[in-house]
Amino acid sequence: MSVMRGLTLTLQEQTRLQTLNLVLGKQIGVREAAYLLGLSERHTWRILAAYRREGAAALGHGNRGRRSANAIPEELKRRVTMLAHTRYADFNHTHMTEMLTEREGITLARSTVRQILVGAGLASPRHRRPPHHRLRRERMLQEGMLVQMDGSYHDWLGDRGPWLTLLLAVDDATGTAPFALFREHEDTHGYFRLIEGIIRHRGIPLAVYTDRHAVFQHSGTAPTISERSVNGEREPTQFGRALGELGVHQIFARSPQAKGRVERAGGTFQDRLVAEFRLAGACTMDEANRVLMDFLPRFNERFGVSPAQTISAYRPLDPELDLAAVLCFKHMRRVARDNTVKYDCHTLQLLPGTEHPSYAGNRIEIQKRLDGTLIVCYQGQVISTREAPPRPGLLRSGDRIPGHEPAPIPQWLDSILRQNESWGKQRSKKAAQPHPTTPRKPTPRQQARWNTIQVAKSRGLSLRAIARVLEVSRNTVRRYVAADSPPVYPERRPHDNSPEREAVLTESLNS
């Protein structure tokens, strides 16, 4: 932006002003000016005529300085401000907007009312909710009746490593931590590891107490198509589904104070573990987990209390229950006609079984275990699978398909490749020197186009205007602008169809 004799001109208007001055000075013609400005010649004549009559003011927009047609009248603003001072003095902005519509006949948006009142120095009155009377909740009677879980994202390692998230479980009856671990983020995989550690060390608890994180409860009010079950209700999360299969009741807290034991334990961990990490020199997540395993017994001994009843409520794990098949990600898929299913950029080929020669059209369950393996189950039975051959579209794209290994080369083709390799080595020995390649020269059209684009570039013309005038794409203009010389295509190398190579191929095929 620049100011010329009280008129503020934009960069585009300055460019037009300089070009019109060149036209008036007879340094360039109107046609060339239209080319530089990216306008039609007729419109350039129109602008030039207006510039001769009104000067630089003709280059500004005609609505500049005019009042908007939908602007709020000043009289209406003063009336709204007066009502906010008198009749609606203790109304908030939303309530006042509704009263203006119902009683005063003034229909305005809430944002408009707020803008008017804030501009007049009238902030919305803030009404605080009265404090609720809280009672300290009694501890559970037995260890394992209720386990509180939470994540703590903190700078645990200081300047020595990245920020980590501590996934912590605290027993409500004793205040001890049955298990904990560090993860990069608070995710379902980490909580699967947390509940697995609790089961391995103590057993299966009766209930868990968590917040409303997306790991434990779906966010939003309306369930999506993937979250709906057969009867139309919302499906639980992966973690909630695993707890249901283990027979663990899930309780959601409505405030951080409701699960205060794990919150206070997280503060104690932050106070003590950071110093422990500094003494141990921990710099990575693996080192932090090793220090944490040594810290947990000392924490439980120092801060643990005795439960009211010594009998533990933790249930032992059923030996027949496959814990890895419960603590995993399960998804339902429908089998295609070629007995394949797709999951996470993988296409699995279902192999026929003795009882089910084909699974086409059936719904199967895909389990992604915590170690990354994929297991396919149908009616509780594991199906043998392998990676399906890629489609032609993926092969043409040239991208590497994860998990897919190329098929072995046939023996007859391997012999041809070996003979071609030996023939290529003999041919390379015979070639004394490589044939000199003469650089290609740009065509007259390429040279003229490059000269034109460089001239337009030096005059500040936009790429869009250059492309429109030359009737080429903007990518072509961008390539010519960035090049120091007219770009040319490399010389194509002729295909080798010598008699020696044909003889080798014919002999290989005949053998």
C-alpha cells in the first residue's frame, strides 16, 4: 500500500498507474500495456480514458469510502446501547438478543449485539455457579474392587528427552499402583498394555474408573455408521469392548476430583520420578520404563494403606482364555468374491478350509494383536491367510506393497537373464569409448517463448497473466521463469535391436 496525494493505492493499482504513465509518455502502446496488465485491450482503453479525466483517483474502486449497504444504523446502535444501560442492564448478551427480538422488535444476531455492546464498553455479566458441597468418598473394602486409571502428559525427562505420557493405575482400596508404563501419547494400545500388566501382576479387577477420554468413550452425541451395532445402538470403544469380554465394569468420572486418588498419585509421580530420571540419566522411553519398574515397589511400600478387608477381589486369569485375543483391535469385514478382505493397507487372501471351502459374502473378524500380527477369525475359528497378490493398478503405480514379496523367477527365465547378462558384459568390453552426445538446442519456438516470458517477468507480470496471454499452462510458465535458459528435452537413446542380441534371445528360448 502507498499513499499518493491523499489516495491510498494498492500494489496492483500502482502497477496500473506506472503502465498508464508509460502509455501517456508514448513509450509503449495500448496493446502492449494490456499485455503487461493482463487485461483486454478494450478495458485498457477504458481505464486510460478515466485516468485522463480523473487522475489517479480513477484507479481506486468505486465503492471506496462508501458506507456498506447492510451496515447497522447509528440510531439503532444507540437504542440498543440505551436499552442495555436501562431495561436490560443485568441481561447477558444471549438473553438480551432474545429479549430484543421478542419485546422490542429488533432482530439482530447475538454476535452483532455483542459487538455493539462491547464497543460501548458493556461486557456481559458473568454468573458463577454456586459451589457444590462435596463429600470425601470412602475407600473400597477390598483390593481389586475398583482401579482408577489416568494419563499424565509431562516433561518427565527434562532436556534429555521428549515429553512422555505416564499411564497410571491406582487401586482405590490401598492407594497402590498395580502397574504403570510410559507411552508417547495416551492411546488405546498403551491402555491395553496397562490392563495387561495389571492382570499379569495382580489379576482381573472388578471395575475400572476412568475419565471420558476417547479411548474409553466415543466423543460426540450421535454415533457414526462404524460405531453403530446391529440393533442401532452405539458400539463401545476397543478398550470398552475388551473390558466387557473380561467381565470388568467400566465407570466414567464426571470431574477430575471424582478420581482424585489417581490424580494425586500422578502429582506424586511427577514430583519424585523426574528426580529419579535425572539421577539415573534416563533419556529415552525404554530407559524411563526400566526406572519406573524399580520405582513402583518403593512407591507402593511408602504410600500404600491396608484395605478394610484383607481378601483380594482380583480374579485370576482363566487358563483357557487367550488374553492376546481379548486385548487387541477387532474389526468386522465382509469377504469379497475372491475370498479376500482389506484391512489397514493390507489385502489378505483367505485360504480354504476343510469345513468352509469358501468364505465369500460372510462377515469375518480381523484381530490386530499388540505385536502387530493380523489374525482372521470366522465363528470363533482362526482362518489361515496370506498376503493377496496386488492388483494391476498398484503394480503400475510402482509403489512397494507392504508385506508382499515377489514370486520366485522361473528356471527358464533365469537362464535367459543369465545369458543376457553375459552378453552385456561382452558387449561392454568391445565398446572402446562411449559415443559422444551432442547437447540439443532449443527450437525457435522454445527460444521465443523463453524470451517473451523473461521480458514479462522483468516487468512484474503475474504467472496467471502470462499463461493467459501465451495460452499455455501455469506450470509451463513457472518452469520457463525458473530456468536460466530455454529448457530442452534430453535426447532419446535408441533401442538396442542388434543381430547379436536377437541371436542370444532366440538361442535361450529354443533351449
